[in-house]
Amino acid sequence: QVQLQESGPRLVNPSQTLPLTCTVSGGDITTDYYYWSWLRQAPGKAMEWIGYINYDGKTYYSPTLNSRTSIARDTSKKQFTLQLSSVTPEDTAVYYCALKDFRDRPSDPVTNNYWGRGIQVTVSS
């Protein structure tokens, strides 16, 4: 059973970079077909896919957030990270890390097989 745990700051000042880390247990982040995702859900809005990094280290980003997003991984620590730059109050949301087995509905990035509990992040001065 794969488990994921988000960690990072819960309050970020506008214009700064939001750094989040996802720690994985019960699975190997280099397993074939595994895509490690970041998603978020703002109050009153639908779940939004931010991006993912795959088993081979290749990254894919949402077109709407591409210019501000960077996802990386540390295989020795079984962690992957999100950096979202130039944040504004509109980036306030619950952020989730998740695992997508790409053999399952590959065209839908919001559908993931395992999810972390999420971390509430507020952007405010």
C-alpha cells in the first residue's frame, strides 16, 4: 500500500515561492508507469492538476501554471517536490500529492490511485 505525505509551509507571502515536499512510503518512485502528481483545490473550485514527474524523471506541467511550476525528485529519499513561484492569494488552496498509475485513464491527470491527506496553504501578507 503506497502512502504519501505532504509537508511544507502553511503560510506564504505574496510574490514568494511555495515549496512543498511529498514523502512516499510503501512504493518505489522509479516503478514503471508511476506518475507522481501535484494537485490543488481552492475553496469552492474543482480539483486542479498542477503537474507530475514520472518514473523516468520526466516532468509534465499544466499549461496554465507551467511558467511558475517546477517538480523534482530525490530517489534516495523517496521524495518529490513542488516549487510554485510568484504566488498570489489566488494560489491559496489545499495542495495534494498523489500517485497515478498511467495504465489507468492516462488522459485524465486528476484521476490518481493514491492520495496524500493534503496540506492547506494560504498566501497572504
